[in-house]
Amino acid sequence: MKPARHNPPQLFDSRSAGFSQAVVADAGARVVHVSGQVAWDADRTIVGPGDMHAQVVHSLKNLKIALEHAGASIRDVHALRIYIRHDVIEDTAAVSRGLVETFGEDLPCATWIGVPALAHAGFLVEIEPAPVAVLDADLN
């Protein structure tokens, strides 16, 4: 089966940048791959300029939108890669607070990676989930 590509209208149209927001492959379970999410709204306006907590929360909101559009849930996420601009990497409390607010006690595992820059100078963080498997029973 050909993978299905998802580009929710609530997120910016990433196809012009050469990627989809989520891709679903059927391998006995639906396997959802989601692009790293940042604090952009659908109009490519940065939400929370200079505010790590606001950017983490909005990035996770975008992740939730992409997952739901592809038939998955934020609760299906088991692992994250969190890319943090190295000049703000010490703001761990803001990142942690956003993760706890989103996931509650069902926290995924995570790797935090300091990077010199992200795709836009205003981005402080980018959050990418590991591929998410959704069993058919989970879809009902």
C-alpha cells in the first residue's frame, strides 16, 4: 500500500519546503511518521517569539494536530527528539513544564539535542516524535 501523506490545513503548507507534516504507512499497524514541529502557525508566524515555554507548547500543539489528522493521538507518542538551540539550552524548566502540561504522567522518553540553529532564526525548539504505530483496534 502506498503511504498516505497528511498536511493538515491548521499547519503551514510544508509541501513547498519539500516535506509532509505526517506520513502513514500500513505495516500490520498504521505507522505514522511526523515531521519535527516548531512554533509556527498556519501562516508561518512564530508563536511566542523568544519564549521557550510558549514555543514548546505550540510545537506540541502542532504535533497533536498532525497526529490527529493522520489518525493517531499524542498519547501514542512513546519517544521524542527535542532539538534546542544551543544558546537557550539551559532553559530546561520551560521545556519540562511544556512536556508535563501536554503529556501529564504519561511522559514519553526523550532525547534533548543542542543545535547551533534551526530552520528559522526565531525558532528556539523543534520537537520530532519517533514513528507512531496505531493498531486497527485503536482506530475504532
